[in-house]
Amino acid sequence: MATVWVGVGVAVLAFVFGVAGLYLQKLLPETHSVEKARDMIGAIVGLVSLLLALVLGTLIGSAYAFYATEKSEIETMAAKSVQLDLALAEFGPETAPARARMKETLQSVRDMVWGDSSGASAMPDFSVSAPIQHLREMDEYVASLDPKTPAQRQFASAAAADTSAIEQTRLLISMQLASAISWPLVVIVVSWALILFCGFGLLSRINGTTLAAVALGAFAVGSALFLILELSHPFTGFFRVPSGAFDQMLRALNK
């Protein structure tokens, strides 16, 4: 919800700066009138427009790439979890308690991120410290397997590889989410947008059409920032990573 208010705040600021530019040109003394500096103001506005378009587009593209990466990593973790369960099942019936514990842990993750059967969900904890205890237990369990046959040795090796892949993916997700967006860069881009809207106001005359145009432009900038912030929080925002891969994995484990 905070990202909505940030987007609304930026849209309001952009509109205010645009209106301020419209009124400022009427208040300037004759020696500093816009008409005598229209070429320079137009050139600066064009420069800022180009910079804003390039950086804002790059930020949206980067935010979507981050979102797609997190989605891919969740799918990878789901696939590796199924492979680990299969390897443990093939190893022998003695792995049943560990497999049941793993299913419980994965179900709790699913309920935490996407909500349980009632639709309720807790605030996801993707800090590095959160999964350490479970990962340590799984490591110790896989290392304690005592294969007796060549087939069991193969399945134990596969289980160790899958466990390592799950750990690496889980920790990678935590570290990526820790620095999902650069706030100084966002502040600079918003500053450019405010300057640009003020420049647009200086080059225009105040009437209903220009006010409507300023409002639409402010909405565009605010919604662009909203997209950037939301895509940078793929497990808590409006554009939450879909749970399809995780649900398929849990159904496979329950068979």
C-alpha cells in the first residue's frame, strides 16, 4: 500500500510543479519573460525529457527483469524440491520422516507468501537468517544418509546436489530482495520529472486543456514510479509472483 501513496504523491507533486510553471510565467517581470528565453527553455526541457525517458524506461525494464528473475528462481526451487523428494523416496522408506518435514516446511512457505486456504497470509520473511536452521537440518540429514548399494549412492548424491541447489536459490532470493531498488536514483528521476513539468508550464498558457494535459502527464509519471516500486517487491506487491509453480510442486509431493 505504501507504493500506492508514493505514486500518488509523485503524481500530485508533478501536477503542482506544472501548475506552478503556468503561473510563474505570468509573474515574471518583463526583463525575464518567457518569450525572450523560449528557445533556451525549450532546449533544456527537451534535454530533460530525453534523460527522463531514457532513465525511467531503463528503471521499468530493470524492475521487470528483477521480477522475472525472482519468478524464475521460485520455479527453479520448486523443481529442485520435487527432484529432492524423488531422490529421497528412491533412496528408501527410511527417508519418509524427512520428506514429510520438507513438505510441511514448503507448505508453510506457500501459506506465508500466497496465503492459506482461507486466503490469509503473513508478512513474508525473506531475510537470510530465516531459512538457515531448516537448511542446516537438511544438510545434516542428507550428509547422514548411509547408502548400502550403488543405486542408493546415486540417489544420495542426487539428493545432496538438489539440496545444494535449493539452498543457493533460497539465499540468492534473500540477498536480491535486500537491495531491490536504488532510492537515490528514484529521487533523482523524480526531481527531473518535477523540473520537466515546471518547464512545460513555463512554455504553455493556463487553460482547461493545459491543466488536463498536466494532470494526465502527472498520472503517467506517478504510475510509472508505482510500477517500478511494485515490480521490485515481487512477493508482497500487487504484481505478486504467481503461485502456480509452487502449487504444482506441492501437489507432486503429496502424491
